[in-house]
Amino acid sequence: MKKLFKSTKISLLLALLLTGSAWASSPSAIVSSVDGNAFVMSDGVTKTLREGDRIDDFSDVVTEEGAQVTLTDYYDHKYHLSGSAHIKITRNQIELARGYFWVQSFNQSESFIIKTANAKIDYTFGEAIVSFDPYSGKTQILSVRGGFDMANALETHLKVNVSDGQFSFVSNNYEKGIPRVPMQIGETSFRKITGLFSGVMPMTPDSIPTNRMNTPKRGIASVPSSAVKMVKIPTTRVKKVNVAHLYKSKIAAAKKIKHRQMLNKKYTKKSGVVLRVYGMKSKFVSKLGTKKKKVAKRMPASVVAPTKKGTFESSLVKQYENQMRHDSEVNELIDELKNYDQDYQTSY
């Protein structure tokens, strides 16, 4: 009885191990196309991806900068991975570690999940572009077609539904991680995001924002559309002007105007006044009507040339002497008392 129990226990253990190994090595996706360098990491082994390779469950797919990989799984999905991206595949769930990831789902009956470090996205049918930046901790989603429920990874009840042509994001720096209210995206932004994936097009042409938004142009809110009329503004033709002819006519008209002529006076009489010119390289002393003669060269600044006192300077010295506080004899006495530390002054 004990031998039977032991053999049964051993067989159960072997069955569980075989089941676990079969589960771990079960295929999850196949590589449809590879552009550039991409790698798959599974069971501690890293190898370069080639078209037609099998991707097992719990495997990591990494792309280099500028590379692109397209995967097809067994649940009617296509996964497009841009350059510098990293995902982990686990059956009906994709974990996006970094980069841009475009999912196209043709399955309308089952539910699938996309996870990042701070967000969770549930969907069935449709396609969307999801990105995650590990440095800023921001998860973004652009719904190309279909509805995607986006929620915080820790607060799954805080979620929003992102429908056709809308985008949203989850960031720790925005509203404490609450998903942003979905907003409509424009054609320019749509082209920029989809341009990250070379050769990938939406499942239907109706997914492009320009094909879905064929709405009339917005008019003035205060005026009904029926009252708006097109007003044609008449244009006037500008006559060509002959510039050369106009210039000649202006010159002819200017010549007819008589200008007042200035009288040129000639001074022929000699006055005999000495004229001194300063500010030039060489000085001259001349008389009107006589030839100019050179003056002696300038003396150095350190040599003081003796000069005669003029009338103005002589009168100034005389007035200064008249303003003396004391007589000349008293001033001489004050000069003799210089040894004393007193404030004696001879003038004001």
C-alpha cells in the first residue's frame, strides 16, 4: 500500500513538472517581419530575432534604436514594436516596459490587457498606440479605432474610455495618477505618432482623422449660417507708371525754379591784423596779403618758457593784493612764525 502511494505521488509530481514545462515553452506569437536589430530573451537566453521565429510565453522582445518588429499571435492580434522598445508577452497580456507599441486586434469576443508600470488598459476589438516613458513615468494611449478602458494600475476603478481618435494619459505628476479626460487628436499629431511605424497603416481608411472629421467649417456664433453671404470686394487696377519719364519731368520742373544767388565778396584790402591758427600740426603767423611764416618749434612740457604778463593778468594780481587781510609787513611777520602750529593765513 505504501509503495502504491509513493508511486502515485511520484507520477503526480512528474505530471505537474511536465505540465509546467509545456506551459512555459508554449508558443505565444510568431515574428512576421523584422527591420533592424531585435532580440528575444527567454529562460536567460538572448538571441537575435529573424522572420518566422517563434516567441514563447513569458519572453521579452527588445528592439534597438531605429528598428521595428511585427508579431502575430494566436488570438487574431498584430503587434508592432518601434525602435528602443521593450515588451513582455504572457498569453492574453502584454507588458510594455518602454517605447511605442501599436496593437491591432481583430478579435471581437475575448478581452485582452496591456500593462505598464502605472497603468492598465482593457480592450477587445480595435487598434491603439500605447507608449510608456520610464524616466517620467507617463503612459499615453491614442485610440485609432475602438474603445479602450484606461485606468491607474493601483486604482483600477479610476478609469476612462478612450474611443476613436481620442488620446489620454496616466502620470504620477497629474491629478495623483488619475487618467486624463480623453481629448480629440488632430491630423498633424496623428501623422507624427503613426509616422514612428514604417509601413504600418490603420486597419481601415476610416481610422484616419481626416476621413472621419468631414465637418463644415465653423462660422460666427452670433450670426446664423443662413444669414451669412459672400461679399465680393471690387478690385481696382493700378496703372503702370513710366518711371523714367516721370523722373525727367521732375528734373525739368526743378530747373525752371530760380534760386537766389549769394554775393561772393572779395577782400582785397590789408588790415595788418596778426592771425594765429591753433590745433594744426604746424603753427603759422601771417598777415592778410602776406606770405605765411613758420613759428618756432614747440618746447617740451617740462620746460617752462618765460612769458610776459598781459594787461588782464596784471590787473588780476593787483586786485588779489588789494584783498590781503593784513599789510605786507604783517604778512612777513606771519611767514616768520611758521614754526608755531597756528592757523595763520595771509589771504582770504
